[in-house]
Amino acid sequence: MAMTLLRLEIPMTLSRMHRLVAATLCVLATGAVTVCDPGPEPGHLATAHQMGPVAYRDPAGGISPDGRFLAYTQGRELLVRELATDEVRSLGLAPSQLRYVTWHPDSDRLLVHERSFNRRRQAWFVYDLESGAKGTMWGTGYSSELPPPSTLLELSWAPDGQSLVGVVRNARVSRVWRIGTDGTSGEVVAESLSLSYPVVAPTGEVACVERYGGVQHLRYPCAQPRVHWLDGHQPYGHVAFSRDGAKIYYAAPNDDGVLELWSRPVGGGEARQLAVAERDAYGPAVTADGDIVYRSQHYMVSLSAVPADGGPARRITTFQSETPTWSPDGTEVSFTFGRWRVATDDVLYPDIDQHIGIVDAASSSPRSAPDRIVRSSWSEDQGMHWCPNGRWITYHSHIGGTDDIYLIPADDPSDPRIISAEGHETGWPRWSPDGRWIVFPSYTRDAAGARKSFLYVIPADQETGQTLPQRAVDLGNFRHDALQAEWTPDSEGLVFEAAEGAGRKALYMVPRQGGTPERFHEWASDQVHSGIAVSPDGAWVAYIGPDSAGFFQVYRVSLGGGVAEQVTMDPTRKTQPAYDPTGKWLAYTVFSYEARFWRLGG
């Protein structure tokens, strides 16, 4: 596979970033022994951009053991930067999602985990750094007595390159395996309810992270009980060891839940805080010369609005907020808000910091906090939508261990009522203009683990709030994932976006009662759950797509098809458009989702 040469543009001024992530050593509130020292200033290596704020985690990546290369993912693309020259090589676009990246100890190969779009297939592939050639990690010689390679997660190489360690998880147990590179033999290293991120130390022992009693613990060796010499620190994500195995590097949350980077002698002793970032500092790796490479996360979402036919945009919010919808009279905008997507949320999901709020849509200045809070729970709340007469609110939530649609009176959110059933990755609900129906998407999974999204409709009475059981919208032999759905003005038809494969999206129409979906627009985009909106008069459908520079913009196309028009022009990334009741404005989410890689001198 030929490699494409790129140039990575690094910002000339990173003083603010450096101040945010500069090492700050302090005394722990837990009373653990620490060292107070200003520490070295980290150097910025690269920034990877994520495709969207919904259904994504972090770009994967890491430093080569010899310290010469940084590999990282950006969407479906695998990039390798040579640190001495700033040259970036693309190893090509994968046909599937890239989830994990780990280096071989010789620094000339990359092990990459891919998962197919429908999640039916996942596999590990080896990329040769010099040629860009790609091959499967294990072939026909792989032992049938070992776990299928598709079930192995979070693989990492042993320092001698002779074996790998990874974890196999299901709802009942986690097992850490150590498997030879030829795939002919292996053994279970440890077993427990919840194990993650195994790594082989220079001593040859395997370390791992265990979640027990709602708390993160280090097990080193992984086969033995959890250690107590971290003095109350909870490790999240990968840990790393110094080249002699005497020190361990890990990320642990402070009192605000933000991960900080620490080092400590193995077996106990004074802890040294190495880095702190605006959101998280985590994912340490150690090079042969003792340098420490880690990442930080930059994540910001806010709301803006633009005239529906284009023009200057205006900001609605300045705090973390997304998924806008308008009140029936157009005076208010609802949204999801909170500090979610801190790295710890991946472990706690869906018990994350997501709530529902409202702001005045006509405010002369952007709001820095919600004017009203509709829902504030310990679990994910998203996608609020008013019924046409404003009496009822429906939204998606995981409260009670579900993944479903809930209903509350607009003036009393205290007693939510579940109105859907057996949801899985359920999407955002939408009331029909006549107030008689609620549509939402949700996934099903087959025995092989493949998933597919369908549309469901709930009969509803906007006067009383009474609902009837959901029914699936019959889409015939429709092969693709039906994602966000919106109503036509007469409440008889549904317009929905579909993901037709990696990087391919399309718009469809179908009657509410079901039928053969009619495809009327297509475009290329790797932002899957970007949402759509139908104008109140039914003339336009707004959607999200990349412009020529790669920025996600708001577009609109005539309902039924035609030439698409770009509505927004500024160089920011956008998602989740929503028409106001007059059709004059389009609200949307502006997002910045980046993984920034840093290097600290050893």
C-alpha cells in the first residue's frame, strides 16, 4: 500500500496549552507523600481531530519505543508522524473504525484493531511502517484453544516482542490472556469481573487495572490481589513502566474527576505529579531514552444559530451544550449540557454528567449557563423535544438501567415515565406536528453481535400524555442503518438519514405506516450521528457534511432532492441542526474534539 506524504501544521503559539498542561507538583488531598517541584514543560507533538461528539471516544495513538514516531488515528485514517522532521505519512483509510493502536518493540510495526461498521466483524491487523503493507495479526496457524482474535481487546506487546497481552470481556467475567506472537499457544494470566488495559512490565510480569466496588485499582502482578501502595489513587486507562521497571506511570482523577498524570516507585513511595490538563492528562508511554509521552483531551461544544438561507451566525451558548431543539413558540432552545467525555466516562458510561437545560432563544448575548434545568440525573439524558402544544417533553435517558425514551409534563419533570421498550443505543425522539406520534431510532443486535438501527413510532396524546406501545416502522428490505428521523409537515411521512457504510450517508423518505424508503440525496461523511432537520414548510432538509477544507458545515437540500446549498461557512465543526418554528433560523452544535499528544523529557 503506497503511503501519502502530508505536512503537519503545528500552531506557532502554544503558551496557553503549555500553561494548562505544565507539570504542577503538589500535596495530595489524600495525604499521600508527594514531591513539589515545577517540573519540565511538555512539548506538543501532534493533534488528532475526532469526527463528532456523539458515538465517539478518543482518537487512538502512541509513541514508538525508539521515540522516533508518533502514530495516531483520525477518523478511519492511520497517520504516522516522524518527530525529527514533522513529516506525516498516511497509511491509508481503513474500511472500518480504528479503535486501538500499539507499537511492536522494534518500532517498525503497528498493531491496529479495526471494527466493521455494523460491528459484526473486528480483527487485529499489522502495518509495516516502511512499506505501509497491511496484514492480519494471526493466520491459519492460530490455535483453536485460544480465544478468537476478534474477542481480544486492548492488546499490547511484551517488551521482548515474543508475546502479547489482551483482555476478553463479557457480562460475567474478564480474562487477561498472554498469547505468543505466532498464535500457537497462550495462557490466562488473571480472571475477575472487570479487568482492563493489561501491560507487560520490563520484569516480565503483567499489570492490569481492575474495577471493584465502583473503584479503580491497580493489580501488579495482575494475577495477584489489587495493590494498596497507590495511596488512594484510582488508575484509569493504560499504565506504563520506566525502562528499568522501578517506576510506574498512571493517570488518576482529582477531586473534580479530571485525570492527572503521576509517577510513583513500584511498591510504594513518594508520588510525583507530572502533568495536568484542562480536561484530562492520561495514556502514558515511555520511550527508550526515558521520555514520557501522554495525551490530553480538548473538548468543547456550544450552540449557535444561522439564518436558514445563510448569513452571519450568532452564538446561543458559551458553555458545554449540544443537541438543540426549539420550543413550539420559538422563544426557547433546549439542549444537553454537562462535563461529559472526561476519560473516566468511558468506564462509568452511561452514568455520566449529561443533563437537559433551556435558554432564552431571543437573548441579545450568548448564555453562559442554563436559564432553566429540566433534568439533572446521575445518568445520560439527551435529545429533549416538546410536543406541539408545549405540555409534554420527551427525551432519551439511561435512568433505571434502561436505554429508552421517557415522557414528563413540561411543568413537572420529577416523575419520568418510560414509553419505549428494550432500547439499545436509542436515539433522539421527535413529536409529529399534529401531536399524535413520537418517532425515534433504536438498534437491535443479532447473535453474531452485528447491530442495525430501525425506526419506531409511539402513538401519543399531547393533551393527556397517554401513549400506546411502540411499533416498528416497516422499511421492507432496507439494508442500512436508519438514524435520526424527522416529520413531514402533514405528520404522514418520515424523513431520515441513513448510514450506508463507512463514510457514506443518504437521506430517505418513507410513509409513517411504512413502505419502501425513497432515497433522494447522498453525500460523503464520517460523522455518523450528525442529525437532520426538516423546515416547517417541508421545503428543505438540513444536514451536516464536510466542506472542501474538511470542516463539517450545515447544508440544506430540497425535500425530494436537488442541488445542496451550503448554509454555514466559518471554519468550525458543526453537527445536529434544528429549524425554529418559523423556518427562519437553524440552530446547531459547534464542536471541537481533539486528542493532543505531549512529550516530557525523562
